[in-house]
Amino acid sequence: MKGLASLHSDTLQSIKTLVLRRQYPQALRASASLFHPSLTDQSYALFIKSGFTLDAFLSSFIVNRFALSGDFARARTFLLDTPSPDTVSWNSLISAYARFRRPGPVFDLFNGLRRSGLNPDEFSLSSLVKACDVLEQNEVAHAVCFKMGLLSNGFVVSGLVDGYAKLGDVDSAEKCFKEFHLADSVVWTAMLCGFVWNGELDKGREVFVQMRGLGLESNEFTLTSVLGVLFDVREGGQVFGLSLKMGLLCGCSIPLNNALMNMYSRCGSKSDAIKMFDEMTDPDLVSWTQRIGAAHDSVEAFELFKLVLSTSMEVNEYLLINVLSVMGEPKSLKSGKQIQGLCQKAGYSQVVCVNNALIFMYGKCGEMVAARRIFDEMLCGDSISWNSLIAGYAENGLVKQAVEVFSQMRDSSLQPDKYTLASILEAAANSNSLEQGKCSMICESKRVYCEISQINVLHLNAMGATLVHAGCHAHALKLFQTGWSLDQEVDSITLSIVLKACGALTDLEFGRSIHSLALKSGMSQDNFVESAVIDVYCKCGTVDEAAKFFSNVSKNNLAAWNAMVMGYAQHGCYDEVFELFNKMSELGIQPDEITYLGVLNSCCHAGLVNEARSYLSSMLELHGVAPCLEHYACMIDLFCRVGLLEDAKRTIDQMPIMPDAHIWQILLSGCNIHGNVDLGEVAAKKLIELQPENDSAYVLLSNLYASAGRWDAVGNLRRIMKEKLICKEPGSSWTQVRGSVHYFFASDTSHPESKEIYMKLQTLYKEMFASPLLEQERCVNYEAIQF
């Protein structure tokens, strides 16, 4: 026989011996077990020539062997050559076709099985269900199972649930699951997986809890699935403990280890994810992909990526996407470009998801020209491609380009989704464009928002953030009230946005209502909500309520600590600020730039120069926080308040950052208070260079000249203001009473109750000047108030 020389000598000798002894059935079985088609054909020819016929047992074995190798033609031939194949023989070929997702042949063979007079069993139906790749086929399979009375079989029902869920009909999957009344862990696991695949995370969590309550056994598939619905590291830790107890960790189940790593990274506990990776004896490519996602920064991620390249593992698109997503900062731009080169070399230059990641990476690095080039070179982008480009423009302040791409997307075959609209609303929120103006961008945002057919929480949050950023706080509250009355879903981000608007309006009553809503909905312990509640109480003047709430917040919530520090600073409670700062150090909580801003603000209001110097120098030395413009502004403001104008100017000159208009305006105000004309002229000149239309620069310098008796200079400044059409914007104040906001200007008599207001002011003036705490010589002629 030809080809025998290439086979193992022992097996060859065995087959030869069987042939010589005319034991052709045994020789045929032995040749089929070797997956050698030509040898099996020759053995089968001798088998037939000698008068043998295939029995059901031998037929099942041969059909199964060839079907497993994908040689369906030979497998089908052997099945049809069998005089009386049994159900097992038919199932061998049906299950093989099902494994390769070929529903047509599966349904044909299933019908052939039934026409032959045999009854399909649970294995026949499980394969039938497994083969379905469209919803209609799954429904037909479901009907067949119902007709044959096999809907009480766990394998069949789990297949139906799995099929419906994977085809997106989670309602039918849930109905099928609920109609199965037996406690079968396979069926429950299938339903759990189905909810996870379809984003029904809360329902998935509920199924797992019920499984545990019923005492159903969990396996690695159950635990892997439930980890996908967890966003609380404490719950994830419980699954970790259960996995450890079951002996599924330390390399025993790579998919479960990978799922745990993913959960820890998603919940922000990257150190635990790294620990999981380090305990794995033989991590696969998915493990490395998760490890790169848990990297501390882009530098570590790139080093890990190079380690993967040095192994025998093949790079895939998921690894590339993960490492590119970490490269989203300017310092990693060079590494990102190297990864792009590898993508082109490895043949991923036209893979849509990889190009989307590249657009995202370049957008985060501020390289929008490169991002646009990749987008334009894509043969066929998807909605994520458009969203990534729009988001890149929006984050980099290129509002006009973002709106243009948004318009192009609407003209294409792709329609904007909720992420597109969120990005374009963010662009509107971040717009400082004089060309379009705040008002026009708000109108555009409202137009886009109104065009959305089904408003969800993402749209609501984006629109609310847009209004708050634009200073339209009352409109933001009205938007929330309208959404709430329509039973729209809200989340912790919604509540934090509304609380921010309440703080800006000092609407304590509404703020308390939102706090109450957060408590009732279980969102009061969210980090964003906690910090927003503290902020609104502080801004509304009830710092004691803020402190009471702060005492019960999560101790590791840095945003809440910062909100409390800033609140105390705003109210002049500098002792409490320093106490909180010291307590943070004791608890091991690392302060950030906002923490230091609150501390420096407190020093500024209290006139603590030496303390402020000490805190500013310790920022970088002790905690690695680089001072920014706001920190230097606090120091300069402090120097100006106590009259150390030269120190303020020296600080400006020695700053590693270019001073902005705000810095120079602080110095000019200080010079105006302390009568330093020479330094004031320098500050005013710099301020006017940066903001030629800033009326405060001219007014402050004019007042400084007037205090020095330089009336010619005062007249000259007023002439310049008149020529440039610069008018001083009148100062205003406002207060809120029972939900209504009342605005007042200097000498304003437009309010309907202005007479009563001025009478009350007159009373307050008398009481103020009767106080021994005030310097009596700084008189104000309250008699001059006109009604």
C-alpha cells in the first residue's frame, strides 16, 4: 500500500497484521484513527470487497473521526454507506457540522434522521440549536424541541438560551430560562452569560446571586461571566476568594485569571490586576494584553509591549488596541508612532479597530493632523472612527472642525449615535470661540439635543455639562427637572452636574433635595456625588453641614478631601484646612494640585506668608506635584495683600510658566491698593498686551494715577478708553430667594421692592458703624442713599 512508509512503524505493522489476518473491520478502524484519508480509503475498499458492511458502532467511529478533521465529504459518504445507522451515527456528523457553524447541512441531516424513522435525542437537538446563526433558525429549533417534549433537558435549554442571547434576543432567552423550572447550573450559567453579552449587567448580577442562594454549583465559566458585571472591587474580591477556594487560580484556569485581571483594572485596582498576572505560571496573549492595560503609565506599557514582541506569541489587534489606548499623552507620542509602524509592517494598517485606536491616540496627544490623515486613509471607517475624530477635535478645543466632521457624518450613510452626540455637546461645552460665541454654541447644542429620538443618561449628562460650563446653571437645573418628570434615567454623574449647578446658584434647598435623592437611590457613596455634596454645602455657606457629611465619606476619596479643604479655605477656616492637610498625610492620602490650591488659598486669606512659601516649595519636593499658574496666582495675591509687591514681581519673573492676564491683574490690583505707580504701570502694560479690551486694566490704572494726583494721566487713559470704545462693565450682585434669582447693579432702583431694600441697607449701615470692631474714621455717608 502506498503511503504506509510515512506512518508510525508500530501502527503500520499493526494494520498490516490485521489485513494479513483478514480482520478488515479492525484494520479499517485503526486506519481511520490515524486521520489518513488515502489509507482509510484503501482499508475500506478491502473491507467492502471482502463482503463486510458497516455496522452502526463502526460507522459512528469513522464518521466522527473524519468530521472532527473537517472532511465532511468522506464522513457523509461513510454515513450513507451504513445500512442501518443509528442516532449516534447521525449525531456524529450533525455535531461536527454544528461545531463549524454550518446550519444548512445540520438541518438537512436532522430532517434525514427523522425521515429514517429514528428519534432525535437531546444530543441531536443540542447540535441543532448550536448550529443556528440567525434568529429565525433558533426559533425553528425551539419549536422542534417543544414539539418533541425536550424542553426539560438542561443541555437543550442552555443551548436555546445561549442561542437567543448571542443573536441579541435577550427577552426570548429570559423567557426560555424562566420556563425551565429545574435548578440546573448549566442553564443558569447560560442565562448569566446572555445577560452579560447583552449589557444587562444588573440582571446578570441578580442571576449569580440567586444561583448562590439556590446552592447551585459554580464553575470557571460562571465565575468568568459574573466578573464581567462587577464594578465594585469588593464584590470582585469575593469572586476571587471563591475562585481560590475552588482551586481555579494560579494558572489552573487562564480565562478566569484573565477575567479577574480585567475586573481589577476596570474597578481601578491596577495593583491587584498586576498581582494576578505575576501569580500566573504561563500567561497567554490575553493575559499580557490585560497586563499592558493595567500599566502605571505609557512608559511601562511600552516596555511590556516590547517584552511580548520578544516572545514567540503573535501580536493581534486586541493587543495593539490596548497598548495604543495607554499612549494617550504627549510624552508617549514617539512610542505611539513606533507602534503605528509595527501595525503597518504586520498588516494591520487597514484593520478598522486598530485605526480607530490610532486616531484616539493621536487625538489624546494633540496631534489632530496625524489623526485626520489616518481617518482619511481608511477604506471604510465605522461609527467609532467618526466618534474618535470628533472627540479628538472636541478635546483639543477645535470646535469648528468637530462640528464640520459631525455634519459630514450626518450626510454619510452612518448616523450619529449617543457617543457622537456626547462628543459634539462636549465640544460646545468647551467652546471659547469668539467666532461662534457662547450663545450660538448653546443654541446648537440644544438643537442637537432636541433631535435625539430617545434621550438616555449619556445625552442628559452631556447637555447638562454643556449648560453648566457655559454658566447657564438655571437652565441646567430646569433640564434635570424636565428629565426627572419624564422618568428619564439618571446616574451619579447626572447628580454631580446638578449639584454643581446648585452650588453656582447657591441654591441650598435644591441642593439638599438632590442630596436626599442620592441617598434614596444609593448613589450617595459615589466619589463624584460625595465631593459635589460637600462643594454645594460649602458654596451655600453651610460649612458645618459639609463637615458633617464629610465625616462619613469614603476615606480614600481624594475629591471629597479636596472639596472640604477648598470649602474651609473659602470660609477663612485656615486652622481646619491645615488640620485636614496633616490628617491626609497621616492616612497616606497623597495630595494633588487641587489640595495644594486650597491650602495656598487659605494662607492667602489669612496672610500667612511663611507658611505659603513652605507649602509651595513642598509641592514638588514631597509629593511630586508641579505648581501651576493657579498656585503662583495664590502666592502673588498673598504678597500683594500684605504689601510685598517686589516679592510678587520677583515671583512672576522666576515662574517656570508664562504669566497670564490674571497674574498681571492681581499685581495691578495690589499696586492700586498700596499706591505703587511704577510697578502698576508695568503690570497694566502687560495686562493690556494680553487683553487689549480688558476694562479693568484701564480702570485700575486710572484709579492708581488718581490716588497719586496724576490727573493728566487719568484724562489720557479715559481718552484712550473712549477711542477704543472700552466701557467699564457695571458691577452686579445677586441673591436667590425661594428659587428666584434677583440681580442688582450699583444705585439700582429697578427692583419692585427697591425702597424696602434701601431702607434695610440704611439700617445695616447704622448697625455696622455702631460696632466697636470697625474703624470709625472710615466713614460712609449713608444719608446720601436716594430712594
